[in-house]
Amino acid sequence: MAGHSQFKNIMHRKGKQDAMRAKLFAKLAREITVAAKTGLPDPDMNSRLRLAIQAARAENMPKDNIDRAIKKAAGADTANYETVRYEGYAPGGVAIIAEALTDNRNRTGGAVRALFTKYGGNLGSTGSVSHMFNHVGEITYAMATGDADAVLEAAIEAGADDALSDASGHVITCSFESLGSVAAALEQRLGEPQNVKTVWRPTLTTTVDEENAQSILKLISGLEDDDDVQAVFANFDVSEEVLSKLTAA
């Protein structure tokens, strides 16, 4: 398992769950509003909106919140958000990608740059690290959905590229461009997924020591805490010994 996933689990255990949930809902709502504003407010006719709603449902976001976010897109006072990708390096030469939805590039860019500097990293230009990642669609299902062979067969028929299964569930990967159609086909075959999202998956990872791991963890936590940042991805890994120390800390 990549270090970022391991550290996210640590942060979730240590964080204040209610505050984290409220922030998550706010970010999900923003994506729904932007998706509804940039296309039709009907998820059947707007693939980005459909994916945003699926992601919100996967996090148990109340239907009323989802409906309000869609209706907000029709309001005249709704801010104009744009998608911005920030790329840079954390301590130890670890590559970081932060995706944001912002109505003020100067504000968000300044905040992201300050966080990289604070924790010993360097913010680079767009494209400086993304070549070390694949931008793909990721669809997850619970283990109870079916056995590995059945899910793999469904994934192949839906047009996915791969399906990996373990004790925690099934993770199906497809191209970024085909995520909407693959997710729709899988939902008909396997039911509603746990999550549907686009991710930056590293093509190689960098193993870091405990000191750098601590700094990277703080940088990622700071980025994810920013209201404008929607998601953060990194290509680092840690040894089991370092992970045990961080978990126990």
C-alpha cells in the first residue's frame, strides 16, 4: 500500500471526525455545484455531475445537501470556480499533486506555496511531477459485492483496465476518459459502488525515513485542510518500522 493511503488512515484516526466530515461535505458540495453549473443539472445528462453525486453518496452525504448543491448552481450569486492543479516536491524528493477548485487563484496559490515552504518542500510548475503519475479512474466496491473472479469479469465487460481484490474490497481501474461509462456499466452489473473518483496513481514510489515522513504527513494534512484543495496525491512509501512508529505516536 502506498504511503499516502497509510498516512490518510493515521490522520483519520487522529483527527476530529465531525470537523473532518463537515469539511469533506463542503468540498463534495462544491464539486457538485461546479459540475451542475458547467453542464446540465441532470446527472443522467451530465457525467461530471453524476460522478460527483456518486462520490457524495459514497461518503453518506445527505440527499438534502446534494439537492441544495445542485440548486445552488442556478443562483446568480454563485462564484465562478476553476480547476487548478498544483505540483511540487516534498522533503525526500517526494512528488506531490494537489487538485483545487478555486474562485481566486492568487489566494489558493499563495496558500499552497506557503504550505510547501513551511514543511520543507518546493512548489513547481504544472507538469513538473505529473509525468510520474497516471491519471486514471478508480471505482471501489465492498468485498461482499462478489468474489474476485466475478468482479474482474464485470470490470472487463464494462471496459475497465484492471481490477484488484483483497480483504478490504475491490478496486477497479479504468482510463480517465472512460470513467463515466465504466462506472455506469458496473453499477448496472454490480450495484452502486462505494466510491467513484479520478486519481493520480504514481508509476514509481520513493521510500522515505521517519523525519521526512513526518514532514510529508504535515504537508499533506495542511493541503487537505485548505478549503480550496479537493484532493492530494503523493508518490512516497514508508517501511513497516516507520509506519509502526507513526501509528503509535
